[in-house]
Amino acid sequence: MTTSGDRLKALLQECDLTPSDFAAQRCVTPQHVNNWFKRGVPLARMDEMADLFCVHRRWLMNGVGPKYHSAILRQSGVCAEAVHQPTSLLDLDGRLLRISLYRLHGNQLSPDMQGHLTLPAQSLETLGVLPQQAICMLMPAGNMAPMIPQDAIIAIDRGSTHVVDGQTYALLHSGQLKVHSLSLDHDDTLCLHSHDQRNYAVERYTFAQRQEQGLEIIGWVFHWSYFNQRGSF
């Protein structure tokens, strides 16, 4: 693969997505997509395509560097392989932990004595989450739906604030709670990705902007739960 058009075509094949379906999804004509295959992805759409397929912009543009966002995390005994490994809540050793519910008041997180989430102790141990570092909160918005619906209960490891590309984190941003998948660009720009990419654009913040706007990573979202509600019949 020598051009960004070749790499785009390969990404569509990996996703089992036809060029015509892709064109309809991006609100362009099939001829536009065919031109991208032949002439390369337009620079104006390079970030959009990289974010859409969760690949590095540099790789898509010129084939240099790693293709996918990846990182190695060695923190509190956790490695990247363990972070990505799904953990069964049925694999219990009998011990359960009560994870306190927190709410945001101003810029401060405060425990809500009325609520908690119960999780197996063994699951937290497998993930390397220290019980005293775990809190739960309510998903504040619909940007991660349908993966994480609004008002779902999310469990957060406050001891894991190191960014692993593609993982989901809770953040404080100008006094507002946010939940996004994160990635770090080559210039240390923090990129906030939403699961609902159609309605939520990628947000990008340089280190200086993060300092100025009080953008802080609360911790890694390692679990979420919710009840599916049926519509009216």
C-alpha cells in the first residue's frame, strides 16, 4: 500500500464496508470515494478518516509509524494485555465490594451516602484496581451511546490516569464531568473521542489548553452497568 487511498480502501475491507455504503455514511458520492482511492484522502478529511477508523493520522497519510493507537501501561501491576482482557463477573471467590457513588458538586467529587455499586473483589484484583481507588458515578451524557447509555452507572479507577489510547476515561473539564475514549497525538494533544461519532465531533486540547481550561483525567472507566428499558408497545 503506497498511498493514503490504498490504506483507506484496506480499512473499508477490514470493516466489511462497501465504498457505496461508506459514501452514503459520509454524505458524499461514490465517485468522491473512488477519487480518494485513486488520488489519496484529501488533507481536509485526513483527521476525520483517522478518527473514524481509530488509526494514526500519520500512518494514514504516509504509511509511517504504527497503524493503530496502542500503548503499554505498567501501573499498579496492570499491563495493557490485562486492561483489554474482559473480566467475567461470574468468576467469583465470594467476596463483594461496595463501590461508593460520587457526585460532582462544583469542581469537587463528593460521596453520595445513599448509593453504591457492588462488584466482585476478584474482578477488581484481576484488573489491578485498588478498592480504595474505585468510585462510581452516573454517565453524564449520551456521547458514548449505545456502548454506555446516559445515566448508566460507571465504575472508575482513580489510580489509573495514564492515557492508554482507545481506553475510556472520566474527566473534569471546566467543572463539567465528561466520559470519552482518549488518545494522545504526536504533539501531546489530548483527543476526546465519542462512541456516537455522528453527533459528537472529536475534541482536541493541547497541553496549554488543558492547563488553562482545568481539564483533568479522573480515572479509567473499567466497568459500567444499566438496565435496558423497553419502549411502549
